[in-house]
Amino acid sequence: MMDAFGHLLGGFAVALQPAHLAYVFLGCLLGTVIGVLPGIGPAAAIALLLPITYGIEPTAALIMLCGIYYGAMYGGSTTSILINTPGESSSVMTALDGYAMARNGRAGAALAIAAIASFVAGTLSVVLLSLLAVPLAGFALKFGPAEYFTLMLFAMTSVAALTGPSLSKGLLAMFLGLMLATVGIDLQSGQQRFTFDLPELQDGIGFIVVVVGLFAIAEVFCGLEDLLKGQSEVVRLSGRLWLTREEWRRSMMPILRGTGIGFFKGVLPGAGATIATILSYSVERMLSREKEKFGTGMIEGVAGPEAANNASTGGAMVPLLTLGVPGSGSTAVLLAAFIMYGLQPGPLLFEKRPDLVWGLIASMYIGNLVLLVLNLPLVGVFVRLLRIPIGLLLPMVVSISAIGIFAVNGNIFELYLALGFGVLGYAFRKLAIPVAPLVLSLVLGGMMEQSFRQAMTISGADPGVFVRSTICIVLLAASAVALSIPFIAPLLRRLAVRSSAT
């Protein structure tokens, strides 16, 4: 631990150089701005801006690219809270209660707790990265295809069971998402599946198309309905833009729990931030005494997932720096940046270029502080967007959504798909079917299928492979508990009422 502290001090000597501080600020600013735009997530942001680092000294370039990484991770919360438009799969859980808080007049508090949770979680995750990188990298190697399958199974069942009042509706949305995840070319056989001979569907249905349709376009339809009925009105902000004492009290533990979940999930390769936010939201709902209020503006539903989202960035850097293994799409692009500069992440890099590695880690401490300073003063500015009349706000949402979708692939067909998912999202709202299980099973479905097939191939088609490790057994048991909670919780409440009556 003392060695790590000494190396970290040397890292701060590198990161606090004026030029490097400027690159930290520039990376955080660019990342936040790009993160606000739906469709351009951290991986795309790093890839788009990678060419501008040509000719820059490697340490400075990598510091800026990492700033773009965690800046973009934060930026997605702004549109999720204000206009119900998650830009990334990891922002979906924030939208569930963040947008409801905005509609309840507490948009300022939602944006503030998102910024604070991001800062606390990001800082603590870098502390853990400094202290636990090597041992955690060894633990991550214990996860094989069977463990990943059971982990994703637990993530999806917990959301299906705990999001919304009805287990059957949650499972319906989950299975529909899994069906959509099978559209496209099968990676193992090369056969087309459910493409209806449409070449646009050969690459599958994009996440951004689905999430913009189900959230943003569906919100526009609901707004139009209210406008035609004469029921629409500008959101009235209530109270101060800052957090109340009660909101502070309710947010602290979710932030700490979300930090732990996000960091340790980020260490494992896969959709780290997405699964981390799912698990954090599920944990907060399970621990809450007001489970039925989640989705109506509970600040715990913003604090926990936002902390998990940003803590996962520190976790994802563990396998990248210690093993040279990218754990997500964003760290895969960062790995390409390392290689572009003739650097191979791994144990030898810590020995050959400790100044670069520890300077990069130290810059993440500074970057989280920069993000807090950048975004807290902007809370009041962002909240003013809600004062825009509905007749102007709805076309603005449609325009931002269309630009976000078209910018990814330049495909008109995807705009029509988004419109179709908007109709589906509107129907889901009228039928009280939760949207989150569909979106998240779509994101995880492909990886879950590949993990299942790899595990079955390795075991010679023996399903017993899913109960041979302690990790698998624990995760399967957790899935069973999540599915049983909607049945057990009402029984326990009735028993409590009867005992109190007697």
C-alpha cells in the first residue's frame, strides 16, 4: 500500500503539470458536451476525437482521452433527467426516477445529486483502482462464459421483477427485448435471423434506435396527447435548486453502495456500467421501505445508478492497465490509443512507464473534481430548459433524437424504426408495462446468448456447467430470490398488518 501511495504522489507530480491540467479540463469538457447528445456514447466520443491527439505527447493524449471517457459517462444523465432521453444504456436507470423528479419540480435536485454522486463515486473508484488493481484483476479472470451468463441472467431478472408493479408485465418486456436481440446475423453460424430480407436489419436493431423511440418519441406522443386535451403545462419548479437535508440523508448510502457495485462490476469485462446501474437500482428498491414509489421520483433511484455508472469507469481501467484486456467498448478504444502510441498495457507498463500509468490514474482524481466544478454551476442553466413551452419543447426533442440516430449510421430506415418504437413505448405506458426490462435485455441479450453457447460448447452440451462454480450458484440463487420477491413481499406485508392488528 505504501508503494502505491508513493507511486501516486509521483503521478500527481505528472498530472499537475500545467499542460496536463489543460488536457484534463479539455477532455472533461468535450466528454460532457458529447455525452449530452443521444447516440454518441463514450466509446464513439473517444473514437471520434482520437485523431485530434496525433502529435500530442502520449501521457497528455491519454489523459485527455480518459477525461473524455468519464466526462461522457456523466453527460448522459442530463438528457435522461430533463427530457427522458438516455444517450447510453447505462443512463436508462437514471431516467426512470430522474425524469419523474423533473416532472415533480425537482429537476435541480436530480441534476445536483447526479453531479455529486458522479464525483464521489468517481473519486472513490480511483482510490480503489490505486489500491486494488492487481488483486482484482486476478479475481476477474475467474469469470468464464458460465459465470457471465448467470450474471446477466440475474441482472435481467432483477429488473423484470423489481421494475413496475407487475412481475408478468416485467417478464413480458424482458422476453420481448430478448427476441429483438436475436435479430441480425448469428455470429456463430453466419445465418440471418428475423431480418425479413431487409439488409438494414442484418446488423441487428441498434440500442440508440430503441431507447430514443421508447423514451423520447413516446414522451413526445404523450405530450401531444396532453396538448390536444388541453392538459399540458410547463413544469413548475418547486423549492430550491439544491438538495434538501432529507434528500442528502436519503442519498448518501445509495451513493456508497452504487460506488461499490459499479467499481467491482466494472472490473469484469462486458457491459459493466449497464449491469452496474441495473444492480444498483435493484438493490436500492429492495432495501427501500417505499418500493412502490420507485419510478415516481425517488432520489435514491438517481443517486445509486449514477454512482454505479461513474464508478464503473475506474473499475474498467483495472483490467485495461493491469492485464491489457479491455472490459468495455470504451476501454477497447482506449487500448487502441495505447497501441497507437506504441504502448502495451499490462504489468510491464507499470515497470517501464510508471510516470505514464500513475500520471493517468492521478489525472482521474483531478478530472472528477473538474467535472464537479464544470457541472454544478450549470444546474440552474439546464433546469431553465424545462420552462420552454411544450409546443417548442416537443419539436426540439424530436430534432435532437433524429440527429442522434442519424449521426450514428446515416440510415433513414433507423428513423422509421425509432418512430415504430415510439408507438410501442406509448402503448407500454398506456398498459403500464415497464420499458426498462425491454431495453436492458436488448443490450445484454447478445452477450448472454454468446456466453450460454460458449459455456455449452466448452462443457460438451452439459447444462451442469452452470452449477459447478460458487459464483454461478450464488448468482442463480440471487435470480430466484429476485423473482420471488413480488410474491413474498405482499405476504409479509399482510402478515405484518395482521400481527399489528392483534
